Amino acid sequence: MVPNRRRGGDIRALLSPATVGSTTGFLGTLTLEPGEVVTEHWHPYSEEFLYCVRGIVTARLDGEHQVLAADHGVCIPIGMRHRIINTGEETAFLVFHLSPLAPRPDLGHVDTEAVLNPDAPHAPIIRSGPHATTLPAEALSAGARR
């Protein structure tokens, strides 16, 4: 699984429309080194469940800070701006789930601050399943660039 590093950290969508043909949501992992951040964004269609397996992070949720230590989780409602930073001294490992899916993959996130790696691959090309016909033709031909 190729990591998505566009917003920071190592984000991997493990179970998704692109990987297993899911139709209602997706599950993935986030690995953050000490001091590393996932830039602020929000989801217009999905709520996000975030569970910290190892380490300690601080989630900024609509401007409020919430510490998330190992064995703790948080539900991020639809439309809530959020930013995650590893405030601990060890690598943090988290699991996340988003549901329901946006009507199209490109509508799933709205960035509210500059992304760290704007040219990094960040959206899998979906050639089958419920989103296959909703991708613009230029996205399908861009394959390796996305």
C-alpha cells in the first residue's frame, strides 16, 4: 500500500473502494513521527473515527485541543475542521475510519491550510466499483500522476 503523504504523516487507506470495493466508507492507518503533523482539513460528507493505538497526539478540533493517547479514540463529526500533531516522543500509530463516502473521491476532503506535500500522490485511481464512473476522464488518464 503506497502511503499518502500529501497532508503530512504516513496515511494508508487499507480498506477502501479502490482496494476492496467498499461502498459505505474506508479504513486506514496514520503513522506520525514526533513533531509530525497532518494539516487541517474537514470532510463535508463523512464523519471520522480516530483511534490511537500507540503514542500520543494532539487533535485540534474546530480550534479546541484534545490529547489522544494510546487506547483512546475520538469521533470527528461531519464538517469539523481537524489537524493532528504528534506531541509525544515516540512514533504514533492510529487507525481511522470514515463513513459515509463522498459522492466522488475528490469531494472527500476540504483543505483549510496549505498541504505539506501538494505534489505527493494522494488519490487512488478507482477503475471499478461505485465511484468508477464518477471520475473525470482526465483523472483516469493521469493514473501514475495521482
